[in-house]
Amino acid sequence: MLLAIILITFFVSLKGFNDLKFFDKYKFNVKSIINGEKYRMFSSALLHVDFNHLFFNLFTLYVFSSSIITKVGDFYYLAIYILSLYFGNYYTLQLYKKNHYYSAAGASGAVTGIVYSSILLFPEMKLVFIFLPIPLPSYLIGVGYIIYSIYGMKKNNDNIGHSAHLGGAIAGILLTIIIEPSILIEQTWLVILLISPFILLKYLKK
């Protein structure tokens, strides 16, 4: 399952690098989606803007996926991936529905959903960054990244799809709880910690 997702994404992205018309036809675009091209909500995940974007998403997906598949199986893994992708794009669509020129590409929403699912399922996991070679609890990095995404979305001064990350993250968290409801009892503190930035986001909207 994981290998199929990686290979399909790689080759479709490669096609998009070399065929601008193909890229434009399947990328996320607000106006096109509103006009009925709903397939873009999914096809955009198979496209990336460059090799760095593609490598980062696929590498992150590879690192976090195997343990989830072992824990919940291929079916639920795929459900988390696809629904995180959809809700990441859906949240973006709602946020930018008045900006018909807004476009995006990439599997970031789906990948983010997988990452946060992994954090919930394996709270003892630690992560290490190249620029900060100190093992840190994954949930602290997870909370920090959500806060960073909220900040980036509010500033809106870069080319990163922060809204897709946020939509994918909340979908990954909620779907994992639905699949493994015991998390609510066994990891109550972790659930509260991960959703607290979203409560902050709701407050900032007021």
C-alpha cells in the first residue's frame, strides 16, 4: 500500500514537472473546484512543485507510515491518508473560497494527517532534526508545528500550504481516535495537548 502511494505520487509528479498543461489541469485551484472539478481535491496530492517538495513529502510519509500500517492495517491507514488529504484541501477551499486564483499542489495534508496519527498511536516516539540533533518527544514537535502553521497561515507571506497542514492534522487526529477510541482514555493528556492549538485558532478567528 505504502509503496503504491509513493510510486504513483512520484511518477505523476514527474509528469507534472515536464508538462505544465497536465499540472494545471490537476492541481488544486479554487475557481476550478467551485466550478465543478472536484477531482482536483484528490489529484492535487499527486503533484508537487519541485523535487525538494516531492522528496520531503515522500520521505516523511515513508518514515511515519510503516508503524501505523502495522498497528491498524492497510485499510485504516489508507482511510487516514485519503481523508486527511480531503479535509486538508477542504479547509483550504473554505478559507480561500473568495480568492478564485488560489492554487496549490502536494500531498502535505495527507502526510500531515499520517504524522499526527503516528504521534497519537506512539506517544513515546522521539524525533531528531538535522539542525537540532537532540531527541525530542514527538508530541512537543507536533504541537509546535501546529502553532507554526497557524502563524504561517495568518501571516500568509510564503508559498507553504499551512491551511492544508492544519486540516490534515486535525483529520489525522480525529480519525485515529475513531479507529482507536481507547486513546481518549489512555492518552487523554495527549489528545488535549494536540487539539489545544486548534482551540487557539478558533479563538483567533473571533
